[in-house]
Amino acid sequence: MALWASPLLWTIVALPLLYRLVSSFLSERRFKAFAKAHGCEPVYKAQDQKWPWGLDRMYAVLTARKRGEDPLDHYFAPPLYEHHTLERALLGGAQIIETIEPANVKTMLATNFDEWVIGEYRHRAFRAVQGYNIFTSDGPFWQHSRAMFRPQFSRDLVNDLEATERATSVLFEAIGPTDEKGWTTLTNIKPLLFRFVLDTATEFLFGESIESQKALMLSRAGTNDEEHDIGRIAGSNEFAEAFDTCSYFMVLRIRLQQLYFLGNTKEFRKAVAIISSVPNRILKHALQYGRDDQKQRKYDLLSSLMEQTRDVKELQAQTLGILFASRDTTSSLLLWTVLLLGQNPSIYKKLRETVLQRFAQPSGAILDFAELKDCRYLQHVLLESMRLYQPVPLNSRVAVKDTVLPIGGGADGLKPIAIRQGQQVLWNIYAMHRRTDLWGEDALEYKPERWEDPKRSRLLGGGWLYTPFSGGPRICIGQQYAMTEASYCLVRLLQRYDAIELDPDSGAAKHEHIKKTIGVTLAPVELNLRLHETQK
């Protein structure tokens, strides 16, 4: 008898297949019973996918930038404005839920926090750049990391703003002199603000600034020295481009799902090596020679980490993760705020008048943390910037068990929905912050005054339709730091310059579509402008 005809062989082949079919059938029956018991109804299925597994939409999203399209405005947000929760296909037949319902966000981030994790898609995407750290972990290691970092972001440490004052002064020096009419040269201020944030972040995290802004100016003037070598590397265009490349590929790897390894290109690996070089050199020096107590701040993250571990890989991963997050979120907030103020001269004027009344410190005096936080209109301007252009526009969680979200099912989209164990749910912060039924018909307008409404102010105390820094136990640990740094820089800018003029040829100046870089964080592709210095 031929081997292929052997009953034993057929049994060996058939049993695993039969087991999988029976297991799948029983699992599906259990899930349907679970959904019925909780009053759940099916979710609206997205209509923008025609090919199996949504391959057509995936291709459209991945190639959007080449066609001059914006993934957020063309593919992610529009379907959710009509159906606030929907289901779409992923590779392999899995189904992802997308939602802009505050009640669902609250359930995932807070009410049923233990039933949700950031999941393997995010782990694979982020660890390729940052290693194993607070942003790429769940469970005990994340809890350990969170507890370890929390003291570093306390009010007392955020209030130490001497380094921010120094970095702001260097920023204005980098912007350059004015002409006879008081205007600076038309400049892309984006790399200058990135270096400002990088300098303040390294001071806060490592105890001393790498002074990338100063180092680049010295290098361009033909002056190089070893003291500013790390800063020169970090201040280079190559370093900034590597940050953007890593951010882009991290998101690309998430979108590729099971095919994430296709994002492991030579360009990506080179970018990872470049951005890792700066914190790794600081770490190597610290491990070899110890910390310089006269240079460092009262506390710093690296010293705290070194008290708990000398594992080089863990130190590298944690410091790079925090540096990545600090640099991108704060710079995103600053860039969008400056752009929006440039688009709205009347708001700039009102904010400047407020700042000049509130902050009358003599030249060189450090601004007070409490006064920055208590300047209501300044805070409203920042809150409104993050409503329209939040640092992280998309976020997601994965269910660790069969569970329920309170809204999104049925023909009216108001019934509960059942979520399978291992299923991913994405909440679109960008679209949620632009819902006219939640924010009014003027939802797309930049209007800081909307935060004067007490109902809006209460959102900051636990409202879930406004989540620029996420929420619940995993709320951004550095949100107060980012707000303080942005506030400080803006106050100094408003004191020094009485007008912003955007590049008249840019989309921003014409109030047309603004080209965005959509990586882990959201930022304008460039921000060309000139500033008018106050005449003394």
C-alpha cells in the first residue's frame, strides 16, 4: 500500500485539523453566548475595504504620502465622523475595532484597565527602536518602571527651570538678528524648536544639557571642541532626520501587522543607530566615571536608574524611551501652537497682552512654575492646540480576555459591543477631538476661549472626550513637564516678539491643508515664519 494511502497517515494529518475546527467552533459559540449575555450587538463594518483582509486600504494608507494625501484626514478620521465605532478587517482575517466614543476610551483606560494591554503590535514596533522599557511593556515590568520614574516628574523637579531659561536664550540667538524693520529672516523654526526641547530634556533626564543648539552654532562658526561633541551630533540635521525616520517606521511596522518585519530596512536600522548614539554615549560616560554632582541637577533620571540597576541594556532602553517621548511630545505641542498663533493674529495679540501683564520679571529672572500654570489664557491656548493637533493622534489597546465596551453596537451604534480576547481596539484621538456633536459646529476652529466654559474646564478633571495625554493609570507621566516647557518658551517668545508672520506661500498661511508628519507623534512637515521683535 502506498504511504499516501495509509489510514494512519490520514489520521495523523486529519486529527490536528479536526481539533482546530472543533476548537474554533466551540470558541465562536462561547463568544456568541458571552455577547448575548451582555446585551451586545454587532458593530458597523467599514465600507472602504473591497479586497480580502483590507489589503486595498492598507496599500492606500501606506502609499498616501507619495500621492500627497494625509492618512489622518483621508483614511482614518472621515469614516468615524459618520459611524463613531466601526469594525474593519486586518491581515489573516482578524478584526480591529476603531472608535471615537469617550465611554469606550474610559472603559479601556480606566474602568476596566486590567483587561487591556498595549499589546504585541506596539511591542514589536517600539522595541525595535527603544528596547524593553516603560513604553514597550505591560504588567509587572511596566508597573516597576512607572513607580521608578514618577518621582522624577514631581512638581519640585519640573519647577527647576534654570536650564529652560538658558535654552530659551540660545533659541533666540539661533533664530538670529532682525533687519532694519525689526523682522527676523524667514526661517524654518522646526529644527530650532526640536533642539530647544532636546537640550531641556537632556538636562532634566541626564543632569546636564547636551547643548545641541549651541554646539551647532559653534560648528557653523568653525569652532569645534570636545565639550560640545555630543551636542554637535544631536544638533545635526542627520540626527533630526533619524528621529523622524524612526518615528515613521515605528508606525509603519504597526500598520504592517504580521508583516512588520518588512519595515526592518537598512534606512531604519541606520536611523536607530544614530539616535541611540547620544544617550548611549552619556550612559557610557556615567557608568565609567560616575555622575558629576556639581554639574547635575538636584535629581535626574539617569542617577535614579543607576541606583536600581547597572544592566546596560535596561539603562539604554529606559533612557532612550524617555528621551524619545520627551523630545517628540513637547516639540509637537510647541510647533502646532506657534503655527496656530501665526494663523490667528488676534489670538496672538490677546495672549501677548495677557503675558505682558502677568510676567514682568526683570531680564534674566527665572519664570515661576506656579505663575505659568495659573496663567489661564496661556493654558487655554495650549489646551486648544492639543485639541486640534494632539501629540499622539492615534492610540490602541488589546483585550486580554473576552470583554465588553459600552457603546458602538446595533443599527443606532448605541448598544454594547463584545470584544474577543486578543482583539485590538484603536481610538482615534484626532477625530474624537473634532466631533461637532461634542465640541460644537465650530469644532474645527482654533478657539482658546472655548476653555473658559466651566463644562470644558471640568474635562481636565476626568472627562474622556479630551485625551491628548491618554488617561487612567497609563496617563502620560511627563504631561506636566511638557506643558511647563512649552509655557515657558511661549512666554519668552511673546515677551520678545510682538508679531508672527507665516511664510505667505505655505498652506498654513493660506489656511489650506497643512502637510503633517504622522509618526508616533504629529507635527507639521515644516514651519517657515519670521518674527517681529518688540521695539524698545
